[in-house]
Amino acid sequence: MRKIITTIIGILLIVAAVFAAKKIKASKKKHKSHIVTHKPSVYSRVVKNNSIPITISASGKLIAKDRVDLYSEVQGVLEKGGRDFRAGNSYRKDELILRINSDEFYSALKAQRSTLLNQIIGMMPDLKLDYPESAGHWEAYINSFEINKSLSPLPKPLTEKEKYFVTGKNIYTSYYNIKNKEIRLSKYKIYAPFSGTVTDARVTMGTLVRPGQKLGTFISPRTYELEASVNSEFIDFLQIGKEVNLYNVDKSHMWKGKIIRINSMVDPKTQSMKAYIQVADKNLKEGMFLDAELQAKSVDNVIEVSRKNIFDNNHIFVVKDSILEAMQITPVYFKENSVIVKGLKDGMRILEKPVPGAYNGMIVEDLSHSK
């Protein structure tokens, strides 16, 4: 009897276990795995290539085109000229600017002229005997000789023998020594090479000046040059005669200038070259700093894009059927915030703003089509 009861209980337990198992299985919820794909929203624009002028910015200091540093070639005490030698004083062309006392030098020069006259007179007896046909020319020269005036040219010898004779008397040596002194005498007076203004005066009346000493600076306040440093990689874009816009520091005034020359030497430190811009205006002054905008050559079949959209130096993302595709381009000119590039075809769509974490083949949602 106990055996039968045990068997019945075992069967009941098995049935209960099967029933419980089915219930538990039925109560379980099935969970499906979903792969969520995030598509970043972007805006793109259509590529339309154009001809774009390259504008190069530079700055520099104005220097007078006609500018002379005055130096003394002789020694003496500075005397008063037509007016005091002071910065700011203006002079007309060929007007006396400076005069250095030349009394001692002039006296020595007259003594040499007198010596030459005595030499010529001393050779006349022999000249009349050996070369009577030339005596008249030399007598006329003696009669016109003036010690206080510059020497006139010596009579030309009629024969080679006469030339050798005059040379043997040291006439030519004395003559050219005096002519050299006459040239040096002219250096005791300094005249204005053009109409202009003194901008730097380093001596005053009564100053003892010496050879090689700088006396001051004289400029013409009409035409100026701006020396602008341009990166050597852009120098091919510049052209002599090209018009340039010049601005003062606060951009309140603008002047028109033009490129007159370009230095072919590259500064090894800055890798830049010098472009010289000429400008003329009465309101300009030497030493002013100006900013220059140089309109260089126009480049055809290019487009301007943001510098932020360029990666790996020469690649940009193109949107094709909502997929980013990296495309190689050729940068032509880098501006402060943008780049002029070649290599994109008309009709392509490029990103207006960079996408964080963008990669080749990335799926995006282009919102530009809904505009």
C-alpha cells in the first residue's frame, strides 16, 4: 500500500513540475534586438566655379621716393646759407641749402692758379723758338687768364712734338690738379637737388664739419613708396603696374597706388619678398604706416571654401546621395578664414560646416534639399 502511495505522489510531482515549467515559459517576454543608426544632419551647398581675384594683404612704412642724405665731403665751419638749416624748412630746386667756409681752400687754389700762369709764361721763350706757329694761341690764353675764375681749357697742341714739349714743362699736371681743386671747391656749397623739405638737421651754424659727416636729410614731399613684404609663394600673382588700395591704420582713408617694382631676392628669415608701391598725395607723410590690399591675378575655375572644411591639407567632403565622400582638391590661395581651391566640379555638393567625427562613407541627412 505504501508503495502505491509513493508512486502516486511521484507522478503528481512530475505533472506539477511539467505544468510549472510550461507556465514559466509562457510568462517570459521575447525581446528583439534593435540596431539604432544615428544620421547627423548637415547642410551642403552646390559647387559653382568662378574666376576669383586673389587679394594679398601687406603693410609697410612710407618712404619719400626722392630722398637724399646730405654728407660733407670737405672740412670747414658751417656758415649761414639763404636761411637756417632746420628740420621743416623747404627749399626750391637749386637753392642754396648749406655753405661751408672755404676761405683757406680758395686762397690755396688761387696760389696754384698763379703758379700755373708763371709756368706758362716761363715756357713761352722756348715755345716761340721751337713752335712759333703755336705761340699766338698760348699768348691769347695768358692774356685771358684770370686768377679769380675757373681755368679755361688749355690750347690744343698743333703737333705731337709741341704736346711733348708742354708736357715736359708740367703744364698739364698743374692744370688738372687745379681743375680737381675747382671741383672740390664746389663741394663747399650744397644746393637743393629738387624742391623739397629738410626732415633731419644734424648741424647748426658755426659747427665744424668733417669729411664723411652726415649733415641731414632732404626729401620731396610729393611722391612716396611703400615697401611691402609679400610671402614668396604669392609673388607670382603680382604684376608691375597693378593698382593697389592703401589704407591708414583705422581704415578711415584710402589712397590708390601702383606696384612699380618687385625685388627678386627672398629674405631667408621670413621667406618673403619686397614689393614697392608708389603713391602720391599731399596728406601723406614719410614714416606713416599703411595697409595695402594688392589685387593680384585672377584665378579661373575655382571656388572659395571655409578653411575648417579642409582636412589633411588637401581634402574636402562631398555629399553624394546622403553619403560623405572625401575628395582631393588643390588649394590655390589661403586667406585668413577661407581657401580658394581647384578640383571641384560644378554641381557637386560640399559641406557648409564641418561634421564632428566625419569619415569617408558616413551616412548623413542633408537638410539643404528641403530648403
